Amino acid sequence: MNKLSENSLNTDNLRLERKELINKQKQLSAFRERYLNNIFHQITRKIADYLYETGHKKVIIGNGATNSKDGIDLGNKTNQHFVSIPFRKIIDMLKYKLEEYGIETEETSEEFTSKTSPFANLNKVLKIGEEYLKAKKEKNKEKEKQLGKELEKLYQGKRIKRGLFKDFITGKIFNADAVGSYNILRKVAMPLINNTKLLVDKLSRLIKLKLYQNRKGMIIISH
């Protein structure tokens, strides 16, 4: 009887500990949700204010972050951090704040934009790229390989290391994110800049904005 009572007591203790752990997990999850919402609201407000003050009428948003979570391989720890970021929530927050200012927003896919020279024939890249993705989906290995080689030639550039893009047409090295962003714009609103020298200048002299959190927890934006 004593042994049965002891086992029953141990079971009750385990149930109580489990209940306490579940409650702590819920509290931590709720805290994280509130913290992220606060940070994201501040960040998207700062970005929306800046775009409005600098006279922007339309913003093109690449949806690569929301579409690239499946099958990513950035290492277990980085994968966990990346997948846990609610990119869709950030985009939606930014969109409705921009709409308050009358700034139009449009989302578009980022496929092939980060690999292509800003001076290359993007329309041709996208056309061949669509055929390549179709062949890949249909598991047509021979056609996929053929189209892949064709794309490599059309790109007219490549990433030489993280953050840097080597352009084969001009021989210049540009910020890779700037190249990807410009090509996303070209997909929706081409042509934007017809003057090659002006485009090289724009891609070479980026305006960098820094977002940081001060001691009071406020998000600050600076050049």
C-alpha cells in the first residue's frame, strides 16, 4: 500500500510539473509575440515614414523570404531562427502603413533576380527560367540541364562571395542585394534607368540606412 501511495504521489508531482512547464511555455510564447509585434510595428513605421518623406509613390516587395522557408539549408540553428521569423506579418504591417500614406505596394517573386546582371536581358532570363522550373518540376533532367546551362550564359554575372556580385558586362563589382532589388524593380517597372553610366553610379553609391534599438527600446533610423 505504501508503495502504491508513493507511486501515486510521484505521478501527481509529474503532472503538476508538466502543467507548470506548459504554463511557462505559454507565457514565454505570449511574451515573444508581444515583443516581436512591438519591434515590427516600430520598424515598419520608421520605414513607411522614411519612404513617405522621400516622396515614394510605389513600393515593390520581393516575396522571396515568405516563399523560401521550405527546404532551406543554413545549418540547424540558423534554419530555426530564419523559419521562426514571421516575414508575412512584417510585410503586411508595412503594406497597411504605406497604404495609409497613399503609397501603392506590389509583391512579386524574386526568382532569378539575384543571379542576373542589371544590364542583362532580364525578360529572356525570366522566360528561360520559367521553362527551367517547369522542367525541374516535371523531373526532366536532360532539359533541366540544358536550360540551366543556357541560364548561366544569360545571367552575365555571378555572386563571387556573400554580399558581392561580379558583373561580366561592365566588369564592376556591386552589392548583391542592390542588384537583386534593382532586377525586382525591372520585372515590374522596366525600363527604369536607360543610361548605363548613371545606373553604374547608382549601384556603386548606395544609401545605407541603419535601424537600431536605443536603451529605451525605441527603434531609431539613421544614415
